[in-house]
Amino acid sequence: MLPSLSVTPLAVTLLALPFVSAQDNVTSLTGTWSSKSNAVFTGPASDCLSLLFSFYDPVNEKFFEPTLTGTSYSFTDDGFYEEAVYIAVANPTNPSCTKGVLQWQHGGYVIAENGSIVLHPIMVDGRQLYSDPCKHSTSIYTRFNTTEVFKRWEIFVDEYRGMHRLNLYKFDGAPMNPMYLAYRPPQMLPTQTLNPTVSAPKATRASKLKVKRALPSNLKKAENINADRWWWIGVGMTGVGFLGFFLE
């Protein structure tokens, strides 16, 4: 069962967006898409060491820092998605103070009648790891969730790479970095709720999890930080984000 669209103003906003037909795309949205760095992927690792996680381990709640920054989205043909994002924010005045953010979430998605895509995360599952070495001795591990709206999207064959390319445009029409089809069927973790709380919705689908691997030494470890302590902060930030969306 997919999360329902409970924010009425968001639905009204979507109805005002221009129509983009999925039939205009050369292939299906289904699959795992990754940005140009080809270093960030959703789901477990897909090589011969496939018992390892490639980005996020929901069992032990650990992130694994990719070799390069990037973005990955996966979509199933029955309405589930997963995303992995790794961002580095440089500090020109002090290169040793580069900040890093790793974000992971998953849930359900819908394609609206006007062609826009709305991603509804499973609120209790999303996680973020924030590193600022010049301010914090350890990284900060928190819950994370944000509903995303893509105003339009397009898939075509990139002539330079000879690969299927996915262009996503944010709710305001700003383009995201292009992504390229990496796997089909998609490479994803189970689409069910992975870290349920007492009030979390029951899982609707299940599949087998993979075993863990160690956190790399070049990403500072979040020591003695429980995501539950930051839950209400995350809820508050999400509320502020929605308010900003409607006021813009």
C-alpha cells in the first residue's frame, strides 16, 4: 500500500503544473538511475560481493561513503522508490573544512495526471549523516524525510554516452543533475518499513536483507547518537520545509 497524499495544498499545486506524458519518453522510469560520477547507487552492492551494502545498511543503521559525490534514484513499476544522495560542500577559505551530507530514504511514488512525480517517503525510515569536521568531532546521524515533487521529467538516449538518460526537474522547474540507467530491474533494499516505531505503518511487502560491512575510516563515525533523539527535530524541519514550499 502506498502512502496517501494527505497534504491538500500540495495536490492543488500539482494540478497547476504543465502536463508531461510518460509516452513522450523512450523507455520506462523503472530501474536504478545514477548521476555522472557513477559512484552512488541505491540498494545493496550488485557485484560478486553482493552480500555487502553499497550505500546504507538499515540493519545496523550505517552509511558507507562512496568514492565520489552523486545521486541515485530507483523506481519500481508498481510504485516504490528509493534514493541515495551524497553531497560535499567545499569551504574555499579552508579546504580541510569541507562538509559532507549523506541522505537515504525510500517509500512510494505516484505520477500525477499532469505527468509530475510525487515521492512519499516512509517517514520513520529516512536517515541523514552530516559531517562538519571543523565544528563537530563526530558526524551527526539523524532521521530524515522530505516529500519531493518533480515538476516534469524526461528520458531519452544520450548520444554522447549511448545510455538512457533521466532528467528530473524540481517543483520550481530547476533541473537536477542528469542520471543514467544503471540497473534494470532496479537495485533496491526492501520496500517495506525497515525500522518501524510503535506507531509505524505495517509493512506491505518483504524481501531478504543483506549482511553488513564496516564503516570506512574516512567518514567520521557518529558515536553514541540515537536517531530517536532527533525525531521531533526532523518532524519540525519537515513542517518548516512544507511551509516554505507553499509560501514561495
